[in-house]
Amino acid sequence: MLRLFQKSIKTGIVTTSYPEQPDFPAEGFRGLPARAQEKCHQCGNCAEVCLSGAITVRQGDSNTSGVFWTLDPKRCLFCGYCAEDCPSGAITMGREFELAERAEMPELADGVKSESDNVKKIFGRSVHIRHLDAGSCNGCDWEMTTLTGPVYDVQRLGFDFVASPRHADILMVTGPVTRNLEIAALKTYRATPAPKLVVAVGTCACSGGICGKNYTSAGGVNQILPVDVYIPGCPPRPQALIRGLLKAVGR
């Protein structure tokens, strides 16, 4: 026991100061692709090689020169094929990875907003999370396990993982929701007491990703459950997960 204390004192504090201070990934990390308009030859190769259909290219009308190039972060795998196949070097792999976004919530009658607008007041600073694996490859799951370790330690931010959905405030769902797990996902959601939030973790959960929508996959969590926050990435980094959780509870 004394040796453990000595080692801890010698090691010092390893917990990151994120989100109070930026915590950028190591050099070489691939984030969201970026495109330089002036270099683009408008060949459309990027859209053709995109594995998940994240890139859309269409020609402008008679009054508009060039092409419209859009990138859906919820579909992007950060694979780099678009940058590798771009003959003019117009596309480069950026380092942007904090891509969490709230789902658009429609207004209710008389302009009344949905319950999610008051999440900060509802959930406060003590939030319980239940992880729901709906058919993932476990890449996102492994990133989530780091949140409970000493480096990221989400308990310092008021988040904690629980074993039962009956004790949870948030469901963090990974995977594109396979057909075999649709019923399990619905039962888990129904077992979670209201008020509750659903966070789609990873590209597959956000949009179906490379799996898409087919006879084995629902094509994204929002096809089965109402999603409050999307955290894109393949897989999303721990910092991106923290950013998404804070956004989910209005912090």
C-alpha cells in the first residue's frame, strides 16, 4: 500500500483540464476534412470515393459558377479517402473533432419549446449515464471507457455511469441499431424514467455510417429513438464525448 501511495505522489496529477482548457489530439490525428475552393477542379472524385455518402457535390445553376460542396459531419468517417483521391489537393484532413450538436427540436403549440430547453435546470450537475450498445463495432465503446479513468474522469464534471437504465438520465447509444437489437433498444428507452436524454455516439449511431440502412441495420439511432444530441466521429475522441455530454445537459 505504501508503494502505491509513493507511486501516486511521484506520478502527480494526470487528469486533463479539459474542457476548461483546450486539449488537442496528437499530431497526425485526422479530423473533419476541409476543402480549399480556389484549388478545387470540380471533378467530383471526393463524392465518388466517400464510403458513407458524407460528401455531396452538385453543379451550380446558370446564375452560379462552380459547384456546391457539402460535408455532413454525422456521416463522415475521417477515413481520408477524399483527400487521397483529390487530384488538385483541394481537400485536406483537418483536426476538428468537437462536432457534437443538438438535434433540432420543433416548437410546440403557441411557440412553447420542448422540455429539452430546460435541461440545465432539470438535470443540474449530477447526471447518470447508461451505455446502450445497439450493434457497434466497439470502437466508440472503447473511447467511452476512457471517460471513467483517471485521465478524463467525467465524475469531476458530475457524470457517472450506471448499470441499469432505471437509474439513468442519459442513454449513450453506440452502433447503427441492428434489426436484432431494435426491440432491446426500445425496451431500454422505455425503462429509463422521464425526463431523459438520448445521445447518439459515433458516426454509425448518428447516421448509420458505413453500415447505412438495410435489412440488417435501421440506419441510425434516430430511426428508432428520439435523439437529443449527436456526437459524430469514427470513433469520437474522449474530448468530443465530454463536449457532447455537456451540450446535452445545457452546460
